[in-house]
Amino acid sequence: MEEATLLTAAQSGDADAFGRLVGSYRDELLAHCYRMLGSVDDAEDALQESLVRAWRGLGTFRAGSIRPWLYRIATNRCLTLIEQRARRELPADLSPGAPLNEVAWLEPYPDRRLGPAATVEQREGIGLAFVAALQHLSGLQRAVLLLREVLGFSAAEVAGQLDTTVAAVNSGLQRARAVLAQRRPPVTPTDDKIKELADRYASAWQAADVDTIVAMLTDDATYSMPPLPEWYSGRAAIRDFLLSGPLTHRWRFVPAAANGQLAFGTYLWDERRAAYAWAGLDVLRLDGDRIAEVVSFLTPGLQGDFGLPDEVR
């Protein structure tokens, strides 16, 4: 059914029509809330609350596509949550002296939540480095940048969505761009190169081949393991860390899809279970044919969100 027909039915109280009306926007709205909040759980809560508000306020919607109106509701719900909660961090991005007991960690995002029609731009828009950088912007700057440059709304549309002026939108966008410009964009390798690199990286871990792993890193690579606060920078520091702990164990790596980046579910040998048991999710940021960052999310139960098994035999 056409959107106008579904809208008319929904405004008459047809909940099923409302579900079909907003259903095609769920995936992109969830990704937007994730970019704003840096948490899948918070994004799901924000989206659910936004859709409830949209259903209750549907009678106030008058004409045109419902998409900008839904983004208005979702963005403003996220802005409210940003005011109430600590920003999400990665260990390498922590401010000096940050109280570690108060840190909220950035969460990985399953690519499959983007939906089957996701574009390359939409996948790049949930990259860990990009989402981490967004957390260092004010809520309004995040919203302006995402609505203008990721989602393509005009300055006038964004001003209407945020109840502000076009001048304020343009000013916020300029400040947001200045912050993000400080982060050097990576060079994206070809798909064939990514596959070759993924196979080589997984094989090196499974063989405890520290020389190959370190050779695949950029000179200034970082390695972190949220929720643990410590992190390592540079080949020498990462090499020492790997030899002192992780590579004294046996591993299996299973390809995953997270944040539009190369990722693996990692599994540690468990003698009692006679199997490799879930350990975490590694998300890699590439710069050309080298690895610039490894974020190893040591989160119990995360495997279900990414369609990964509990153990590997």
C-alpha cells in the first residue's frame, strides 16, 4: 500500500497500518539513534519510545513524507537521553583523569541491523572511529552533522526538526566538522584485499604468530579491550602485551560483521568443555593494507547479537 493510504488508515486508529507505515524506516532510525548515543541498547530504547510517541501524536501529522517527522521525534528523544547520560567512550579516547568507575563504553553495532538494503555510505556511517568521534560533540552538533551530512536533510529541514534557525544549524555543522577533521580518515582497501588480510590475521592468531600480527599493524596502531580501561599504542607495546597474555592461549577466530568493518568473534580454548568458548568481538579499523586499530569487546552474551555461536569445536 502507498504511504498516504497507510497514513490515513493509521490516523484512523489502525495499529497494523501504523506498523507497516514505519516498518520500512526502522532499520535506518535505529542506526541513527546508535550514532547519536553510541549504544545499541540505548538506541533500541530511544527508537521504541519514539515510535510510541509517533503513534500517539500521529493525528498532528498533516502532509508529506512521514520520514522527516520520524527523524524529528527520534533525534529529539536522543538529545534528551544525551543530557541525562554520560557519553560513550573507547579506552583510547578517554579524557586524561577520567573517573573509570563512571565510564560508559561505546558498543559495537551488528551490520545485520542495518537491513539488507544498506548502502556503502550507511555502513561507513556506523564505523567505530566515526561514532566515537561523534561522542565528543555536543548533542546538537551530533544531530546537525548526522541529519545534514549522513542523512542528507537540508539546513531548513534540520532547523525545523530541531526547532532552531538555519544560521544555528550551519554554525553547529561548521563546529562539528572542525572536531571531526582532527581525525585522519583511513584509506579503504579493496574487498579482495580485505579478505586476504582477514584470512592472514585470523591464521596468525590461531598459530600464535606474533611477528605476522605485528607486521600487519600501522606504526601508530592501538589495541583496546573495553570494558577494561587499559590500552596499547604502537607495534612494540602491542607485541609485548600479546606475548605476555593473549598469545599464551589457544584461539579460534570466526568472521563477523560489525560497524561496517572487518570483525571477528574470538574463541578461547576451554579444556573443561573441550571446545573454544566465546571470548569477545574484535572490530578492526583498516588503513590501506594495515590494521590501524583493534577494539576487542570483552562482553559476555554479545555473540547472540551478531549471529555467532557460543562455542566452536
